[in-house]
Amino acid sequence: MSLTTDDFLDIDDLSPAELDRVLDRAAALKDGSDETRLPDATLSMIFEKPSTRTRVSFETGMTDLGGHAMFLGPDDIQLGHGEPLRDTARVLGRYADAVMARLFDHEDVETLAEYADCPVVNGLTDEAHPCQTLADLLTIREYAGEDVHVAWVGDGNNVGQSFVVGAAMAGIDVTVATPAEYAMDEAVLDRAAALGGDPTVTTDPEAAVADADVVYTDVWISMGQEDEREAKLAAFDGFQVNEPLLAGTDAAVMHCLPAHRGEEITNDVLESERSLAWDQAENRLHAQKALLVELLA
Ligand code: CP
Ligand code: NVA
């Protein structure tokens, strides 16, 4: 049974039942009980921004599945030298079985999907990071099942926004603690609510973590926001995930990585027994393989 969506631009392009199915398949691919392969499938991967996990997990995943992935960095294709995105999309769509793209503007990944005649997967835009959410939900399932309370602490950014929507789809209770000026988009919270979620929103990180099973954070200065560094560092004072914040809780800690130790999280917390960050990183591989199988098989 294939997915009802051709593209994966954000987590709620899947239905809750499809999300469940992708996560089940990810677990089965991980434990070896699912041996589905995609022989001869080709994935084109466009990157406007750097990446370790997204690039390597997609490339490795395609090799594992018997297919092939090609890395197309900013200087590798004509897109970086003035060829319009829609032309790139139409051409790649005629070669590749799927295109994965890491872009700045979310509208650009929508344009890509509109013009490419093959599935398009969002590998991170300024608004969303749904592949990360798949890995996050798989990690939470492994760690705690789904009867769990997650506190998102820090920036209301791309990773957090997709996570809050995905958590609503998975029935996970979420509290979001951000500075008022870096809150999540109201439209994102509305999408989570429409999917049955009821995220609690606060500007108080201590209140947010008080009864959390998992505390999730991400960098304060995302790629492309380097000019905002000073203003953001000032605004996020008090939002660092550190042992004093976590004192009195036995919460696990999640981070999508890369981490900026000493900013949004301390080295000792990231390196502690609380940290699920390395499982999250591994689960990118299994979750994306499952997504590709569901999109392409
Ligand atoms: N979490 C994540 O997407 O990492 P990369 O930027 O290394 O791909
Ligand atoms: N919020 C970060 C995530 C990196 C994976 C960024 O956009 O840079």
C-alpha cells in the first residue's frame, strides 16, 4: 500500500496512520526483519546548506537499499549559477526516482515538488525538518513508548516546528518554552491542534521541564541566521539545557545535532547518560530508509 502523498515536505504530509507505518517499517529495517530493497533507484540530493547527518544517512540508506544517491552541492549544478529552480526540478524529475533537498526558503521546496515529476523530500528548510521528526519519534518510541511528555526548550525553529506537529500526530504531550520573540508560528501550533495535539506554550523553561520525560533542544542560531547571533544569544539567556535546569528531574535529553556546546546545551549534559542524541542521529538512517521504501516501492 503506497502513501497518499507524493512528496514529504513536512511531517503532516503523512496521515497519522502512515506515520505509524513508516515508524513500524523503520524499526523493522533497523532490526533486520524487513529486507525490502529498492534496486536501481536513484536519489538526487540538492544541498544549499551544509550537512553531516542528512547527507550521509540518505546516501548510506540508498546504498543499503540497493540504490544510489548523488550529492549535488551549491557549486555542483547549474542551480548555483543562475539556472531557475523550476528548470532544475523538471530535469532532475526525469532522471531520478526521488529528489531530496536542503534549502533555505520553504517555498522553494514547494516549487521543487510542483515541477519535479517524482517524489520530493524536504531535508530541512528554514521552516521544517520532517526527516528529523521521523527519527525523533522513532527514538522516543524506543526510549519511552508514546505515553510521554516532551519539553521543547529554546528556539521555535524548523526542527521544533516539525516536531510539535509530528508529536501531535503520535499522541505525544508537548510543552514549548521559547523566548516570546522566538516563539513557534501560530499556524504551526494550529496544525498541531488540528491533529489532536494541545501544546502548552510558555516562556518559562523551568516550568516546561518540571514534569518532562524528555527535554529537546536545538541550536539558537540556525544556518542562515549568523547575523542575528548577538540578539539571539541575549534573548536565550536562561534557556540553556544544563544540569541546574534538569536538577530534580530524570528527564532524557534530545538534540538533533550539530550541537553548540556551551550555548543551547552544556557539554556535560550532551555527554551524560541522559542524552539520546546519538540514537536520534542513528535513527535518521532507519527512518529515512523506511520513508524511501514507502514513497518508492
Ligand atoms: N540534524 C541534522 O539534520 O544534521 P545535519 O545538519 O548534519 O544534516
Ligand atoms: N535548526 C538548525 C538545524 C540543523 C540540523 C538549522 O536550521 O541550522
